[in-house]
Amino acid sequence: MWPNVEHLALATNIPGQVLVDLLRQHAAISKSLELSDMLVHHVDSAIEQIPRVDRLACVYIECLWTDAGQGSSIDFIYIFPRGTYCDDSYERAVKARLLAQPKACPLIEWDGSLGNVDDWTDDEQERVYASEEKR
């Protein structure tokens, strides 16, 4: 299936594990990934797995929806409204993680009604690094 996919751009609803499996199939030749305006079930798990299955040179993620946590009054939450080209520390950290750079990935913040992307600070980044070192 699609033997020479170097750039994968998706704007369709997909389970996170299906996305990871698709990237794994094309890891030998894929160089870039773009996800926009789509629902990715369990996106936090997919973001954690992507750098393990594919070494991407370029990645862009913007305007995704994902599953809300259990006990939430809503079904889906909106994340990455500003995209990973935004030059704030939160977006830079997620992009670095996806590009398999040696930075810890921040917790995926729910940027819609349950969170605020402006909450990401250098202190928070240090807390994430410390928790990664304990593993």
C-alpha cells in the first residue's frame, strides 16, 4: 500500500494506534507528517509512540480533537489550536518529542475548554524532565 510515501498529510478521523501502525509501515521512507483538523482517538498515546516507530525530519500538527478523560462532561477535547509551528515552549517541546529529539514530552494539555496553552512554563518543563529521569 503506497510504497513511496515520503510525506503523509492527513485530515481524517483515525484511532491513534492506526496512525502509529501506518507510520510504522512506511518508516523506511517517510520523512514528514502533517495532521490537521481531525479527531485522533488517544492522541497522547500516539504522540508518545510516533518517535519510536518513525524518524521524521518534519512534523506539523494543528487543530486536533481527541477523547476527553473519563468523568468529563464532554466527549472530545480540542488540542494544538496554534499548531506545532508556534514558537512557544509547549509547542516546541511537543514538536521536539515527535522528531525524536532528546527532550521529554510535556503532558498533552487540553487546549479547549479544559485547559490553556499559556499554562506551559519553564518550571513545568523542568518538572517533566525530573519525572522522566526517575523512570
